[in-house]
Amino acid sequence: MEKSYKEHLQHITTFIFDVDGVLTDGSLLIDANGELLRTMNVKDGYALKIALQQGFNVCIISGGTNPAVKKRLNTLGIKDVYLGAHHKTKQLQEYLTNHKITPESVLYMGDDIPDYPVMKIVGLPTCPQDAVTEIKEIARYVSHKKGGKGCVRDVIEQVLKVQGKWKIQFDAAV
């Protein structure tokens, strides 16, 4: 019998997230210069920081290429940011090999078809509430939160609480 997603949370060591539709709501604001602007949820950022402080691996794999996104993620302490990833399994395999991580210990959150191949590889595929149908069908957990609206915080907080690592950090600025 397969483990429930809750049982699998105890074994997660690594979080990997897509950007558009997961860390953002998928909307793009285009300024007068043609620059694509996105918004990210501060509560997601806080949870990412806490995960790093608690020793979890955190990686971002996105098809987008916006340097401002990378800067924001680096500011949170995330060093492994793969942008322009059109075949995400290549970056996933590279990351897992470089850090000696097994796929079973990875929680991945994606929301659309480019995430499908990666989600078939990892131990715990998850998605936001507003992910496309095909992704929801293979996700072992569908967050009650939408992309860019706290879904990242949702999964990180669940893992850290199950592992006894969710601690209130009053000095962790985001």
C-alpha cells in the first residue's frame, strides 16, 4: 500500500519549486519598456527562508528568464536557481546529482504541463489549487492555496511541522 502524502512529509529533505503559477499567481504586468513584472507572496518568502535555516535544500527550476526573479530568490538565500529551463528534468537530474539527493526525498511543486515530467520523478509531487487538470491528476497533494497566494508556505510549513522544525523566528526578515 502506498504511503499517504502526510506520511511522506517526514522524509522530505529538499524543496523544488517552479516560479510562474507557483511562487507567482501567473499574471504578468508589462511596463512601458516591455519589462515583465511579477508579484511574489511575502509569506512564501518567509517559509523559504525558514526552510533554508532549518537545513533543507531549496531549488528553483523555471522556464522564465527574468533576472529580477533570480535576484529576489538569491536575496532569500536560495543559491540553486535554474532559469530558462525548458526541459526541467535535465536541471532536476543535474541538481540531484550535484547535491547527492535521491528523488524520493524531494517535494516538487508545479502548476502546468512543463512540470509534468519532473513531477513523475520526485517522491512528493504537489501543486497549487489552481494548477491545470493534468498536474492535479498526478499531484499527491493539491494545496488549498492558489499559486502566488501562499501555496509554497503551505507545503513548507506542513513538512517542517511534521519534522518538528517549524519554529517561530522573530528575527527572520523577508
